[in-house]
Amino acid sequence: MCCLTHVLALALVLGALWQALHGAPLAELSGDHDFQLFLHKNLEFTRKIRGDVAALQRVVCDTFQLCTEEELQLVRPDPPLLQAPLDQCHKRSFQAEVCFGQIRAGLHVYQDSLGTVLQLLPEHTALVETLQLDAANLSSNIQQQMEDLGLDTVTLPAEQRSPPPAFSTQFQQQVGGFFILANFQRFLETAYRALRHLARL
């Protein structure tokens, strides 16, 4: 019986170590009701933002006949547009704290970059501004949750908005707007998958 107890204890320790090595994020909170509520609420919110970005992509396609990324590879803006990294959200050693930080930083980047789309589509100002506000609100939701969990957060400047990227021609601006939306859509898809991954733990 004594040996069996030691074997079981060792198995538990090794199991915990195995889980830690594989970066199981916030496993201790996987059953926390408030945390799960946060995840499901913001999964829906992220899905809503993705739908609004898709709506603007359709407008850019209809207005400027800029519809497929493959056709526009040769006329991509130079220098390339800034793309917010989310590499920490799909690594094997997933860490929720770092992933949440990257999502917040990326939302801030795209909130500013949408100024280009606003200039291109003045008749759709309401939708673009709603998208900017939603990006800011999602970032705030994540920051609040990180603080509630006792995770480190970085204060992002709320009022200091970076100017939209500068383009040499109107066509380059149109292409730039296309790629800003395409990059934002990819970013949101990765963020959505990360939130869904946490919700399934």
C-alpha cells in the first residue's frame, strides 16, 4: 500500500509537470464561472467585429474592385503595412497573459490604421467609427479581465492616436485600405481561436 501511495503521488507530480511543460493556460481558472462568462461574451463580441470588418471588405470590393489578396500581391504597399503579431496565441507553450497582451496591442494598432479606411469610405463613417470603438472596448474588456486575474497589464495610450499610414497615390491608399482590413480580419480570426481555446479548457 505504501509503495502504491508513492507511485500515485509521483504520477500526480509528473502529470502536473507535463501539463506545465505544455503550457496549459490558466488551467486553475478553466471552471471559474466569471472567467467563462468573460470568454463567451467576448467570443460573441469578436465574432461581431469580424462581421463588421467583412462588411467593409465587401464595400472596398464593390467600390474599388479590390477583392482578392492574390491579385494584389504585386501592388502591396511599400513599405509594408504594420501587422500586429499574435504568435504567442498559437504557440504550443501558450501563455494567456502574453496572448492577451498581444491581442490588446494589436487592437490598438488596427484601431489607428482604420483611419485610412475612414478616409477612403467617408459615406461609411458610422460603421468605421463603430468598428474603432468596438476594438477599443474589446481591448478594455481584456485589460479588465487581466487585472481581475492578477495578470500584468501594459497601459496603452487611449487618447494618442497615431496618424493613418501615408500613401503616395490614391490607388496605393485604396490598396492599403484593402490590406488593413485583410490583416485585421486575420488578426481577429487568430484572437477568436485563442479565446475559444481558453473556453474549452
